[in-house]
Amino acid sequence: MNKPLRIALTKGRLEKDTIGLFEKIGYDCTAVKEKGRKLILPITDGNIEVVLAKANDVITYVEHGVCDIGVVGKDTIMEMKGKFFELADLGFGKCKFALATKKGEKFYGGYDIKTIATKYPNVARNHFEAKGMDIEIVKIEGSVELAPLLELSDGIVDIVETGTTLKENGLEVIEDIAPISARLIVNMVSMKLRQKEIEALVKLVEDNI
Ligand code: PRP
């Protein structure tokens, strides 16, 4: 038997849905579900090894070829770019990138340079550059909603899922930027060397989403 295909899986929000998908395919995911503190888990009946990692690291591991496949959000892909194939939209982990401000505040128009707080500086820069707008970007690591409330920024570019965080903090979406969902990515060399196995797995995934 070939060595297992190594799949980097984003820990947290996408983890449960990805395991759900693997179970729907028919794989025994007991080891992954009962992982404890272990980070590399086998799915022996699929000849797969699951590596649990943070979203940015999923991309790093797949780009470097130490994992053949990755499951990661389009948000991270848009922010990090990188060289890999994006083969399937898994349909879960749905949310969106949006521009939000304090409720009722005017953002567009006027001549002053606006400040945007975000965890996704590249996504924000690309969005406003495409409009030919000069923007100052402040990188924030968590709860970016705080920035406009503290008057650090005029708006935020962030992920919106249910909209509850914005609502509870007196903010509102003024523009949708891009839809987000979980994607299956594949290392470029793995795609050549293990094409048959990867295509078979992608087919199984596509048949079960
Ligand atoms: C994300 C995002 C928002 C929140 C939106 O943060 O940055 O704060 O979810 O979700 P909602 O529209 O359903 O309220 P996350 O919970 O992923 O935490 P993080 O700050 O660790 O990224």
C-alpha cells in the first residue's frame, strides 16, 4: 500500500464539518474524534493521515508539500494567496467578508483618507485598491469590532457569519466584499505524483457534499 495521503485540516470551526464529510464518505474517524492532544491522526480505512493545524499553517504545510491536501477557508486563501490548486468548494463554513461601520455612519464620499481595522490587511488593501481608494490599514489580531468603537478606525473589514457580533456592538455591514466557504486545496507536486489517489478522493468528496 502507498504511504497515506496527508491532509491538513483547519482546527476549530471547520473541523467538525470536515469530519462529518469524511464520515459521510464512509471513513472511520474514531481516531480523529478521540484525538486528545494528538496532532497527527490516522484514518486507516482511507489510507489518510490527518494533521490538525491553524488555518494559516494549513496553507504553509500544503505549499511546502509536507501535506498533500488541505481543508481551509477561502478567507485564509484570499489573505495568504500561495501556490497550490484549489480543487473543491466544500460548501460548509459559509460566511462573508464585509465592510462594516458604526450604525448610520457615512463611509464613502468625502476626501479624507479613511482608516480600516482588520485581521486581513491584504484582503482589505485589494478591495479598496480595486476602487482606486487610498486607505490606511491597521492590523488587529482579535475582536476587530473594537477598533471603530474606540475611534481607532472608520470601519472594519472582517468575517461576518450570523451578524450577531456586529449587531451587539452597534455596527452594520455597508458593503459585502466576498463570499467565504471551506475549500479543498492540493499541493502542486502531489497533484502530479499522486494524481490518481487525489482525484479519487476529490471525487468521493464531491459526491458527498
Ligand atoms: C469572527 C469574526 C467576527 C465574528 C463574526 O471571529 O472576526 O468577530 O466571527 O461572527 P458573527 O457574524 O456570527 O457574529 P471569530 O469568532 O472567528 O474569532 P477570532 O477573533 O478568534 O477570529
